[in-house]
Amino acid sequence: MRVTSSILAAGFAASAMAAPGARHHRRAPCPSSETAASAVSSASVPASTPTVAASAGSNSSASADSSAGSSGGLKFLGTSESGAEFGEKNWPGAYGTDYIFPDTSAIQTLIDMGMNMFRIPFLAERMAQSSLSADLDADYLKNLTTVVNYITDAGKHAVIEPHNYARYKGEIISSTADFKTFWTNLAGSFKANDKVVFDCMNEPHDMTTDTQTAELNQACVDGVRGAGATSQYIFVEGTSYTGAWTWTTSGNSEHMGNITDTVDDLLVYEMHQYLDSDGSGTSADCVSSTIGKERITEATTWLRENNKVGIIGELAGGDNDQCKTAVQGMLDYMVENSDVWIGAMWWAAGPWWADYMYSMESPSGTGYTAYKDILSKYVPA
């Protein structure tokens, strides 16, 4: 989706597919992850995989902070924290060369800014290496858990999501049983931490059948709850890269509403929305100053008419006045419709983004310097 410094290779490798009617958001084809890794300072790339033990994490209820954000804020405002999904074609890949985990000191800066939700992409091929239903890799899980615990020990929510587009090793996931097992295994590792959010799958697209995306999401929900994780949010994403602007025309409005959860009020529909001409997030230009609100209006109606709640799991805009106005317009509209929108997350922070046009990495990311003051207006009170 966007970008393209040769230093961003790892990040873009994380997903070089195409978005609804365009190139896939957030990352354009790029050089090898080795190029990216070599450009990062040694201070940010450990020589070996960390072995910090996983802690129990937070045990406060997910519903404890269920009230909508006040003072103009949203209930949840945050960002994705990229790195663990980089080098997407290198399985399992080498830590510090093909991929990296988020920098907790940079996360702390965003916590201090008021953000309270952080989405951590990872690769399913690294988490379950021989097959989707295999045992989880201990080192990769430990590294993820370390980041998760840092966030949740601070009282914030950590969203974990396989950044796989409903694929595993390049093939569409066809077995709901295997996908359920994957989520049973993963959710079992976090079932005692009520501030962990399970995001079933990043941006499914071009599926084999019209109902396949909903069926995989249902398998995820069943696996998570079956693992005993009954107090946490589950986020489900639709087909066509889960675009809000295509939600009512892509088949999502017909099939995604049929997903059921055995727990009340913890199933959330995650949509993504970029503001460039093709909605792909590959351009720093926004269509208009009002496009943010316009692109989520129909999805808002669908959520309300179907008694659902949603979150914008990825959004971004370029460093220019038109995009800034459009982003504020979207967030203002979400606050006005907070009965169906619980929050929004920027795409994206992470230590390997370098000069990426949307980078929310402090202290000097382009998105961070351009939007930190704007986003601060929408954090929960």
C-alpha cells in the first residue's frame, strides 16, 4: 500500500497483494527484507531472539472500560505495531533479519499520548510452522507475549492478528477445522488476560466461495471460546480486504452478519479504510476533505440496522491539509455514531518503517509527527 523506500522492504514484504480494485493497502512491492534489516541500527535489532518469560498479564475485565470515550474521544484509539509480520515469504525467517517485534519504548510514548489499543500483526507460518494445526512455536509466541504483556500490564488492549489475508503458505485456508485448532491453541495461551483481543484474520480477499470468509471467522470464534477465552473481544474482518467503503457491495453485508458468538457484546466487526482514490493506501493524497466520513457512512448504517458494532482497524492519510481534514472528519463522524463505532487504529507504527509516509513510530515517523496532535483529540478521557 503506499510506499517505498528500499529500507521499508521488510514492512512491505509483509503484504504485497492487491486491494479492492487496486494494489493492496499499506505496502507496495519492495526489495528483500535483508535490505531493510541492514538499514536498521544495531540498537533496534537484537542479535538473537529474546527469551523473556511470559507473564500472566492483566486480568481486568474487558467490559470494565466499556463506556464510550468522553470529551470527544473514542472508546479505543490506537495503532498497529508492525514488525513480526515482515518478510512474509521467508518461513520461518530469522529474527532481526526477516522480522522484528515492536519496540516497547516507542509503544510507551503512544500510551503516554493517550492511545489504549495496539494491534500486533504476526505471521501464522511463524506461529504454527509445519501446519496451521501444529503446536505453536515457543520462541515466536514468547516474543509476542512479551509485547502483549507490556501493553496489557499498562492497562491497555493488545490486539493479536495473523496478517495472512486468509492464506497459509500461499494457499487460501480451506480447512475451518485447522483454523479453529490454530485459534484454540493461540487463544489458550492468552485466555487469562482479559485485555487481549483476538483479531481472526487480516484482510481476506478473493476467496473460493462467497461464504468462506464468514465460515473461517466462525471457526475462529468457536476456537477462541472453546479455549476458555470467554471475557475478551473478538474482531472479525470481511472479504475484499474488509473495506468499509465496499462492505455493502462485496458480499460482507450478506454473510458476515451470520457469525454467532456464545458471549454477549464482545464480537466486533473490524473494517479498514484508506482515503486515496482507489482506497488502497498507497498514495499520500486523499480524494477530498470529506472522503473519510463518506467512505464509512453505508457501513455505519449496516452496523446499526443489524445491531452490530464496528471498529476501523486500519486508517491513514498523508501529511497534507486535505488528508488531515478528511481523517478528522472520519473520526468526528465515528464519535457522533459511537453507538456502533467503538474505535479506530492507525496504520502503522513499528521499528522498521523508516521514512514510510504513514509511520506512527515515535519520535520521527511521518505519520507520528503529522498526526499526533490530531489523534490526541480522540483518545479516551
